[in-house]
Amino acid sequence: MGALHCPAADLKRERDARKSAGPAPADAAAALPIRSIETYDTTMQERKRKPRFFFCSGVKERTVFMSIAVIRNMDTQGRIIIPADIRKETGIRSGSTLEIATDGTTIRIRKCTPRNTGSKELRDFLEPLYKNIRCGLAISSTDCILASKGCYLPEGAQITEELRSLIEEGREMFSQSGLCPPVPDCSRKVAALFPVTLALASKKAALLLIPEPGRCLSGAECNCTRLIANMITRKYKPNE
């Protein structure tokens, strides 16, 4: 008598054989634990977000941070407003001296030391002298007028070549008829020249007496001017 066939036993044997053989290649990804798949995806995302450095000729690429840059419109007189944050960063205040230069189509503005630094202090020396002698006065370097009183000589005005040569000689000079005009196209002439030393100027300078045409200077006026010239030298002469 033959053995009886049991379907349940066949199904059990088929399941055991399938487990011992392992998952099929197509089902390998499905057989991975869910935690492992999440970890793999997260790692790949982090790799994508991680910053990378590029090298060129052995130099690592770096980020360059630009200074403050804004756009401003110029008015009909050529004026622009410098923003407050830029003025604060660069230390620009009312009365600051700015150098404007061009580089192709680029306009560069740079804060610099004014050429006539200390002109107010120089004018303070001329005020009391002018009250006493009532004669035109000026302090000049070998380039330009630094300060003046009693005559119209703007600060920064270029002097004549004759006066430049006299100042460079570095000695006291006097002439009732006049030595030379202080600036081009000036009706007055320099009648007396007293050398001074200015710590704020690298070149020679002089205190000038510039009277009105036809006026003669007295010895007392020259002595007062010489005294002021010595005071200026003592104040500004570098300590040796």
C-alpha cells in the first residue's frame, strides 16, 4: 500500500529550501535592512553637500571678500554723496582731503594728507603781525603759497620761478623796489624775504612782506617780521 501524499509537508519543504538558498539577486536590495538603506542615502547626500577645493598650479582656490560697494548718481555739478558706512570705515570727515585719480575707465578716490597741513596755524602767526604793520604777508614754500594775510594770494597758488629761486637760496633778502612778484599776474612785489623752517614741509619756505605798490617798508616793520619768522622756525623746526 502506497504512502499518502501530504500537500502541507510539500509546502514546508519548499519554504525551507528557499531559505537555505538565500534571496534572489533581484530581491537583494529589498532584503537589506531599512536602517542600512537610510544610512547609505544620508552619506551620499552629505558627500554632495561637502565643500570641495579646486587647485590650479598648486594654489588652493579661496574666496575673495570685496569691500563695501554702492551705486550713487552724480548731480549736474559733478557731486556725489559718499555713504555714511564708507565714511566711517575710512575715517573721512568734513574737511578731509581726498585724492581723485583715473585708471582707464575707473575713478579711484583715496584719503590723503593735505598738502597744506597746518595752514591755519600759519595764519595765526600772520594775524598779529598784520595788525601791527598793516602790510601784505605770505608764507610760501618753493612750490606754492601756504598762507597769506592782507593781500589776495589763495592757498595753493603756484609761485613765480623768480621767487622759487630766491626761497631756495635760503637767505634773508630786502629791496624797497621789490624783488619779484609772488605769483604770476600779480601787481604787487615781494619787498622782503625771511627764511623759515617748517617741519610739515620737506622743502624750504619763507615769510614774505608784500606791500602795496609805492609803499616803503620801515626798519621796525622788517624787525617785527624777522621776529615772527624766528618764532615760526622755533615752533616747526624738527628736534635735532
